[in-house]
Amino acid sequence: FLRKYNFDGVDIDYEYPTTMKDAGNPLDWTIANARRAGLVRSYSALLKTLREKLDAAATVDNRYYQVTIAAPASAHLLRGMENMAALQFLDFANIMSYDLHGAWNEFVGPNAALFDDGRDAELVRWNVYNTAQYGGIGYLNTDWAFHYYRGALQAGRINMGIPYYTRGWRNVTGGTNGLWGKSVGSNCPTGVTGCGNGAVGIDNIWHDLDEQGKELSGGGNPLWHAKNLERNHAGSYIASYGLTPNTDADDRLSGSYVRYYDATLVAPWLWNAQKGVFLSTEDETSAQKKAQWIIDHGIGGAMIWELAGDYDWNATRNNGQGEYFIGSTLTRAFNTAFKTASLYGNKRSTQATTIGAIDLKFELLDYKLGDANYPINPNLKITNNSNFTLPGGTEFQFDIPTSTPNTMADQSGFGLKVTSSGHS
């Protein structure tokens, strides 16, 4: 297939090879939950086999084939992906650093905040900020996800995801202009016992359908529609998305959409106080901030979902009155920033180089499944495959991601401890 269409490689979008119970589509749970114990091992086997087969093909074809993945950014999913050994087989990882908040639960917040502000309603609910094992680190943001993957990959092999779509709720109460408020739903998707009250109609034109063909609430819109809502313009295209404002009140434009922006989170949103509707968005301000953050951290680049959500002002649409429609405003902003960025900066290590090496094998085994896996406490197995006898008192040092709190504790009597920390 790659040869036929002259493709560069294969990207695997597996959502999700995690041992966390009830992850992924609720309609799959009866099948998936019974098989989660083997998912991580089989995922690694899949990517290892793919890497080997494509390397063999590369030798024959005299060209290189890439292996990449779309990887989750949620710490809940990632802790069920163990130490994600499959990363070693990749050229780079595209991090889906979006869908960090959405109408699958009641916590109203940004779709893809760059940073944590210490007030994330979902983390507050579960007392993450005040639980010692978490080290006060908020984990529902792009920066945390980058530091997690940076523990296994060079920064240049990581691409961070940028959403060109919205997530949103209706009937929001509390919060500041909706941010960190609450929206509890009652008509949840099949298999889900609790959910948020997702935005619908005019606030949800990119909606999915359930198994009965009914609209799934969630505030899913292309960014160009959000820009029109910000102008309190419904859009000349809404009939193409199945909206019937003459017969359905949810499809009518009502209230006033006001743009707000939080500089700490690097997150814009629209708030319609009359309707209690919160729509998490992206725009030029957040895109420029995220582009500079990518440059400053030497990250490989940006991955976009979904390209048709980008916008431009189109003066000929809407009977010549103009409106926002499919365009490339944000993509141009990223392109402009990256074209003027300095070269990738490789830094020389300040540590002394090793004077020799022996063949040791390190394995993390026996991860617990589901919620029983926290605190994460696998068994570390070290196998000496060399002819060199390790003397008593031999010290092993290794790095862990700076997304990890300084709480690694010894449970074996071998003296495991944190010697230095790079997280802040």
C-alpha cells in the first residue's frame, strides 16, 4: 500500500491501548474491558513488528519508511499504558493534546489549555492539588503531556496537537464566565452513567450521531463557525449541517457570545450568559503563544485536528455580506512562526561521559490494572547479561519525566530515592 501510493510511512491512531477500565467508546466496553490486560504488550508487539517490516522494505526500496502514532495526552489513559515501551519504535509521536475537557463529564474547562492554573475543576473535585502523591502537579494540559513524553523521546521527535474545533456545554452554572463551572447532563450516551450537558443545535454543528441517529451533544464546531458566533452571526451554511431554526429553537441564534481569554491557561472561549453556553476555542492569540512555546522547547512541531476547522474571513459569502469560513489563518500563523525560528538547539551534557558499558537488561513488569494501578508500582527487573560481576552496593541511576512528582518511594528495601529534580 505504501509503495503503491508513494507514502512516507504509517501512523497508528489506536484509541486506546490502555488498561484503564471503560476507556474509549462505551459501545466497546463489553469487549475491551475483558482484554485490557494484554493491550499494552500487544500494542508494543504491533509497533515493533511494523518497524521491523518497514525497515526490511526500506532496504529493498532504498528509501526510509516512518512509523508514528497519535498518542493520548490524558494522564488517566497514560497511566494505563504503563511505561509506554512502544515509543522506542517510533520516528515521532503526535500528541493528541486536546479533548482534555469535554461534555463527557460535568467539568467545564478548556479543550486544550497550554498550562495548568491550579484551579482545574476536575482536579479540584478529586483533590489532586492537595494529594501528596501528585506533587501538586496539574495533568490536564499540553505542557504536562509534553514533559511526560519528553521522558522517553527527544523534544524534536514530539509534535503537539492543536484543535481546530470547539468543545462546549450548555446550562452552565458557577465558574468565572463559565470557566471551571459545572454542567450536569441527564441524557447520557448508551453505557455512560454520568455526563455533562453538552451544547446542541447552533452550538454543535459538527455533531456526531448516536446509534439511533440522534444528535450527540458536545459543542463540536469548526473554529470558523465559532468566529461567526462571536459576531452573533448564525452562518449561511447551517442548513447544510441539518439545522432547522424555523422549527427547532435549539438551532436558532439567541443571546450574545462574548470572547474571553485566560493568559495563564493560554485558552480562549466564548461565553453566552443568556444561554449558559461555554465553547472552548482556539484563535490567533492562543496559536501564536503555542507556536512560541513549541519553539522555546525545541519541540518537533504541531499536529492539527482537524484542518477543515481553520478559518478565514470570506467577503463573498452570505450574499456578499461576508462571514468566516474554511481557511488557513491559524495554519499560516504556525508556519510563519516556525519559518523564523532558530535551528534546533542540541545541548552538550554537563555530566561526564561513561568510561565503559556492560550488557544489562531493564524491565518494568507486573503493572496492576485499572484504578488499582495507582500509585503506579511495577516491579523493576534488572538482568545482568554480561560476564562482569556487579559488586555489592552498585548504584543504578535513571531519568524519569519531569511530569512526575518528587514522590518516587522505595517499596523493596533496595534504597530507591530521588537524587535530583527537574520539574517545577
